[in-house]
Amino acid sequence: NKIIPEAKLRCEVPKCEAGGGGINVSRALKKLGKESHAIFFSGGHTGPFFEEIFQAENIPFSTFPIQEAIRENFIVVNKATEQQFRFGMPGPMISLEESLGLLNSIENILDGADFLVVSGSLCPGMEDDFFAKVAQIAKKKGVKFILDSSGIPLQKALEEGVYLFKPNLGELAHLSGIQSIDEAMLNEAAQKILNKYKCEALIVSLGPGGAMLVTKDLQKYVPAPTVHKKSTVGAGDSMVAGMIFALSEGKDWVEVAQMGVACGTAATMNTGTELCKKDDVLKLLTWIKKEKNATMGSLEFE
């Protein structure tokens, strides 16, 4: 059926999955064969249901209780056109006490950890310097902090210090204080960010175009194979998971970016919020590694 105003639409059985930036990173890491420990708010009538869904994937996690219900988002797919409609609900209002409690929980759980990944946006009520405070905790614990966010919270965290972050072109433009950035300006803009803020590397997401790795000593374009796209939900989170997987295996920056692109692309090959599959990732990674002298916008996957 088509989506038509006022018409009664018959839907298929819905599929419920745990989601959100950091949650998806943990789920994708699990698919790649790497364990992680997730930590998140849980509250209201949706909290226990969310925990039950997440627990079914056998991923270790800790929760911090809050008063309000955690949000539900939903995605509608029009099968007649394969168009996807995303509906994002407002997040729960978080009190100062709940924010501070989560920070304490993060600090307590970091002993022995190698990486701390924060992905997504802040809930209403949380202060703009929350991620900066997380960065301080990571620094204190000697843990590499990877951040995938945007806006002022991202900027404040970068001022404190981040090991790696994954902006897209729009986020890079915002940090650079300009309206937009095209691919010709990318390297210069990224280098300015590295010089201005405390960050080891940027891996700039170019969507279906792949990614650009930028460190103080290296600029490398990593192409993305052209595949049949079924859903982009969780593609960015899968990309982050791929980068963490490679970092945890001691890979160099180029291999980290390649694995990220392979995982992000693999996620688009699946429906809904299924994220990346390891077999798809390995096939795409083989192709990516063969394209050593790629230029942006010139490649297809065959």
C-alpha cells in the first residue's frame, strides 16, 4: 500500500530493536566478534522493555535509572516505493542529579578499558559541557575517547581533548565557522580543526562517497563501494564500530578508516536497523583495500 493521507493503512508485524548511537555501536561490535560494555539511561515504562530487547543480544550493559521514560523512535517503510520515513520522539528530560550520576557511573566502569565511545546527542536538560566532562574522565583514566556527536557539546569536548571523532561535511563546516564545505576544501578545514582542538585524528564521513582520514601527518581518501542501499539507519554507528574494532586490533589509521567505511557501507545493505553483517564487511573491505589510489566520486563496486 502507498502512504495516502486519511487512508487506513495495513501494516506488517513491527520489529522492535534496541537503538541509539552508542547502543548501535555495541550491537555492531558484537556482530564483528568484539565485546563491549554499554551504559545508558533507563526509565519509565519503556526502560525495562528496552533492557529486555538489548539483553537478548547478549551484550554486557549497565543502566542508570531516571524518572522519565526513555524515548521510542519508529521508522516506516513504504514498500511500494521503498521510501523510508523516520520519526524521532523527544528524549526524556534529565535532571542535574541524573547527569552527575551517569558521569559517576561512567568513571566507575572505565577501569581496565581501552576505549570509551560516546555517540549521539544529549537529552533535554543535560548541560552542553557534559561530553567535555566525559573527556576529562577518560583522560584521568587513561582511556582513548572517541566521540560521534555535533554542535556545541562536540565543540566543548574537542576543547577538552578527544582521541578521534567522525564528523560529516556539515559538522566540519559548523566547527570551521563557515556555511558549507565541499570536497576541495576538506583537507584544509580538517587540518585547521586538528590545529585548533585537542584531537589525534578526524575521519570525515562522506556518506556513499566513503571517508577522508586526516591526521597531522596524513590525508587519505577511503572510497566506499557502490551497493544496493536498503536502509541507512545505523550506518554511521556501524562505521564507528568498525573503527573501534580496528583500533582494538592495533591497526594503523588507514586500516581504521577502511574498516569504518566497510562497516558503514555494509549496514546500508540490510533492511531496518539490522546494522552491518561481518561477511558483508569482509567482502567490502577486500575491495576497499585494492583501491589504493582512489579519488573522490570516481568509483563503483563491481
